[in-house]
Amino acid sequence: MPPLLLSRRFAPLFACQFFAAFNDNFLRTALVFLILFGGYADAEALITTASAVFIAPYFCLSALGGELADRYDKARVARWLKFIEIAVAAIAAAGYAHGSLPTLFVALFGFGVLASLFGPLKYGILPDHLPCDKLPTANALVEGATFVAILAGTIGGGLAFRSGHAWPFAALVTGFALASWLSALLIPPSGERAPHLTVSVNVVRSTAAMLAHLHADRRLWWCALVTSWFWLIGIVVLSLLPPLIKTTIGGNEDTVTLYLAIFSVAVGLGAALAAWVARGRIVVTATLAGAVLLGIFALDIGLTAVGPVAESSRGPAEVFGSARGLRAAFDLIGLAIAGGLFIVPAFAALQAWSSADYRARNVAAANVLNAAFMTCATVLTALLQKAGVGLPMLFFGLGAATLGVALAMARTMPET
């Protein structure tokens, strides 16, 4: 068997999801910079709202995505979704050219819709094409590539904002949408796993049925709750990180970009570490270790944020020359590595323990829980920010809650 990244059964999907993840985060980062440095009132709450706009479709449409992926050939569904993404990317380009926040929010919502439909397919197709012992490595590669795409999208979004021109943004967002579609054309057919399934347009009923099916299996439910907590932490940290670096550390646009890049690379390293620990097995004890480390590092970020608010706008060299800047970077690296260690074993277990004819719908049900956790977290964070709760207390709360989750995980962990 050729190396996984060169395998005909994995490489096209890997490239397809990488380009799509780049576009999602490229648009979100450009929007964050536009809000953060564009003089908008309530900038921090607007940034958190942008995260909620992207995540909300997962809650509503993941069930439909799961049914489509189980009923039809997953490769065929992927081609249609990625073709539609080209049109949404064009809307984003038009919104950025005119500096229209409403248009950009519409495009962000469109990317969220497509991502929510693609998510069950992306993870559900891996066991169709790969043996079980390759799932931890494949998931680590997908998670690592996702955060490398976040890195590339973060840097690209920052550079597009700094350029002051609309054409670099338009060229990248449409170019990567086209590349994602071309990659989808090369994904091998997966076959129809549930050919007699009737796709329901009643997403409320189908979502409830999928959640009930997932809840009936204690191991799968545990995995879904664990992955949901990971995405809750991720969405909160990514929404709080730019204002943390700008207002607390005193960094400028380049500094914010560099911190986001460091965070993204470290998540990829954590995913690689999880794959190395697993070595072809399903090892959920690594997830517990990741949870404890997540809580500790979140608490220390809160301690780092305590103190006077920086008044100057400093570049990366000046920020990293300070003890506070280095400590924040160390904490973010630790948090990100712990996150990769946390998510990969749990998601590989969800895939491996699901039956083939219901796998995509189990992933969809998990995505619904993920979205519910993330949406509630972003709304709560925005409300707390509006009420005047500062960054230190938000990170303290996140860290303490994560340590509580780790304790609950230890008491309920399924055998592997």
C-alpha cells in the first residue's frame, strides 16, 4: 500500500478538505481583521457573532448532510457541494470588494452551510476507503491539514487586509474554491451505503432520530460529547485570541497573525502526536490526558491576561521580546498541542465503532452536538463580553470547566 498521503483513496479527499478549510478560515480571518481594525463599535462581540454565523448551519443541516452521505455515493455528493462553493466564494469576493459586512456575513453563512453538509461525508468516507488501523493516522492528517489550512488562511486573510486591495482576496477565495472542486472530481466512488434510505426534508425529525440512535450506544455518545467539548474550546479560543493579543499583549495586525499561525501549527503537532501514540489502535486515554492539559493551559492564559492593558501597537519582534508575550505564546502552543491529542483518538473511535450503513449519520449527529456546544458557547461568550466580563475571567472559566469535564471523562471512559 502506498504512503497514505499518496494513496488514490485518500489524497484527493485530503486535498479537497484542505482547500475548503483554507477558504473557510481565509474568509473568517479577513472578516475578523476588517472588524477588529476597521473602527467598528462592539468589535469583540461582532467577532464572536461571526463565529456563531458560521457554526449555526451545522446545528440545522448536519442531519441532512448525514442522510445524503449514507444514501448517495459520497464522492458524487462532494462534487456537487464543491461546485456550489465556487458561487459562494464569488459572493465573498464581491462583499470584500465593496467593504460590505452584511454581504461578507452572508458568504460566511453560505460557507457554513456547505461545511455542515460536507462534514459527515468527509469523515464518513474514510472508513469506506481505508482499513481500521489507518483511521488514527488518517484522522491526524485530516486534523493537521485542517489547522495548516487555518494557518494558511489566517496568514492569507491578514495579508489580504494589509494589502488594501480587493483583488488578492478575490483571487485566493475563488481560486481555492475551484481547487477544492477539482480535487473532489478525483475522489474514488464509495458506493451507496444505505440505498433504500429516504432522505427527509424534515431536518428536525431526522436530527432527533440521529441523536437518539447515537445516544443509544454509550460509547458513541461519549465520543460525540468529547469531540463537542474540543470544538467548544476551539471556537472560544479562536474568538478570544485576536482581542487578547491586540488589547492585552499590545500586538499589531502582524502580531495577531503570527500568534494565530503558531496556534494552528501546534494543533497539527498535537494531532501528529496523537497518531504516534495510537500507532494504529484506538486509544482514548490520550484524550483524557489532552483534556487535563487543555484545562491547565487555559488557566495559565487567564493568569497571563491579568494585568494592565497594553496601550501601544507593537510588532512581533517587540512582543516576543517581552516575558508576557513569550508566556502567552508558550500557553497557546501547549493548549493547541493538547487539543490535537484530545480530538484525534475520540473521532477515530467514533468512526471505528459505527456501523457502515449509519456511519455518516453518526458523524452528522456528532456534528449537531458539536454545533450546539459551539453556538451556545459563542452566544454565552458574546453576552459575557457585552456584560463587561474580561478576558482573564473568560479563560479562567474555560480552564476550570475543562478540568471538570476531564474528571467526568475519567469516570465514564469506555473500554477499548
